[in-house]
Amino acid sequence: MADAKVIPFDDDRSRGSAVQRQPRRRSAGSRRKGTESALVREVQPLPSRASAQDDVPVTREQEPPQRPGDDDSGGLERRIAGGLAFVRRRLTGDYEVDDFGYDEELTGQVLMSLLRPLYEKYFRVEVKGIENIPSEGGALIVANHSGTVPMDGLMMQVAVHDNHPAGRHLRLLAADLVFVLPVVNELARKLGHTLACAEDAERLLAQGEVVGVMPEGFKGIGKPFGDRYKLQRFGRGGFVSTALKQGTPIVPCSIVGAEEIYPMIGNAKTLARLLGFPYFPLTPTFPWLGPLGAIPLPTKWTIQFGEPIPTDGYPPEAAEDPMLMFNLTDQVREQIQHTLYKLLVQRRSVFF
């Protein structure tokens, strides 16, 4: 297998003509039934049982009493009907994907449901500062990267999807290795991931999407366990240039807990070159325990979104100012690192 090529985020390449993303379809809300007429007829007292049969007053129709379990059975029926409708749409092709391959329906109903038990029960993710992500318009989330296997990006996606009051979805920028692996390629596209290049990021931000980037790349995710929670170099600041061009805020994000899921104590570099990987991790359990060694440790996670850094106050030519990009990049990096240290001091245990 050829060596994996990491495409720099600053790389401006022609990616084909842009196609505007189709607007989301909204299900029509059910209309409320009409209220009863305000006219009330006066009914004279009935003198006898016989006269009551001759002159029957108009009475309000009684609703049948609700039996225990009606809500449960109705909800189950709706879920079954919704599931059958979902299968029908998948079989007939009656669903939408955007020009990046993002499948909103499949992501919301299937992929997020598969990731949610890992997020809620296994890693028990605690989310802070979700209100710092704008409710509308584009935003660039910049986060630290760690964990040997890039599960931090997936957990960050679930955090935004399940906790943001506006129901926003995070579109992650990923290295090209993700898009050459079988199965992983298709799932990444369906989840809304795209190649980590400046042109794709600008298109998504211009469409008002929330975009996530982890500038450390393989340097962060494949660093030794002894360097945990020490941020690596953020590259040349390509993400800052992209945010400046679009005038979108930069939201720093700090993730604690991912560093310990696969403690990387060694790197089989020769094997990594043969397989075309940037590194081949050696952990206390992998590869010594075989498939069991690939199970991540159940650490307790915290994801904190910091205060956004605005970029709309800069002139258009600011994106070409290397000193400004360096200063903003350093500001974002320092804010993430400071928050990591703060969260680590507050953490009482890695697992509890």
C-alpha cells in the first residue's frame, strides 16, 4: 500500500464546480383540530322519562376513556411506521445528499444512534459551553486531537448534534487517509466529513455550516502517551485564513479523556511504512491481546467549547497578512491549551 499522503489544510486546489446544498426539508406540522362551537343551547328540564324520549337535547360527544398503555402502543406504532418509511426511501432512492456526500437522514436516524451509546454510556461525555456555537451562520470549531484512533472527532459531532439548541450538525475536515480506506470512506462521507483543504472549508462556511478542524493532524493523534495533553504544532494557520476570508467566528474546543483510551507506549515505524500508515501504535493491550486489545479504555470525557473569537472585523486583505494569521493561530492554541490544563486540574479521576 502506498504511503498515506496528508493534504495540507492550506492547499488550494481545484475541487470541481460548487453545487449549492439543497435546503433541509421540514416535515409539515399537523394542524390542530377545530374547536367546538361557542354556541350553547339551553335545555329545559325534562318533566318525565317519556318526554325525554320525544325531545332529546344536543349533548357533547364523550371521548372514549384512555386505557393504560395506549401511549406506549401508539408510540411503538409510530416508530415502526417511521422505520418502514425510512427503509422504503432508502430502497427507492427517495432521499437527499449534498455535493459532499452528506446524508442528513441516515446520519440523524442511524449513524448517530450507533455512536450515542458510546458517547453516553461508555465515555459518559460531559459537554460545556455549547452556547458558544452560533445558532445560525458559519462557524469554525478548532479542537485538539488525540487518542491514537480519531474517536474524538466523532464524539464532538455527537456533542454538537445532541446538545445544541438549534440542532446544528458539525462537518469535520479529515485527512486523505480517511477517504482511501474501504467502508470508512463511505461512512465518513455520509456523516458529512470532507477533505481537509481550504477550498472545501470555505465552501462549507459560505453555506453557513459549522465546520470542525483539528490542526494537529497525525502529530496530535499519534503522539506518545508521555506527551499527552501537550498541543503539537498547528501548521501554518490555514484555518485562520479560511475564517478570515469568510468572516466566521473561531470557536476553540478542548477535549479531555481521549488521550487515555489507547495509551500509545510505542510506534512500530517499519510496520507502519509497510501498511502505508503514518504510525502503527503499540499500547499495553494492542496488539498483544489481539482483537480485545482494540477495545478502548472507558475513560470519562469532557468537551468544552470556548468563547468564540470574531473575525468579521478584519478587512478582506487580512487573510494575506502572515503576522495576523500567526497571532490568531497562537491565540487559539493558547486558549485550547489553557482550558486543557484547567480541566485536568478539575478532573479527579481518569475513569470516574
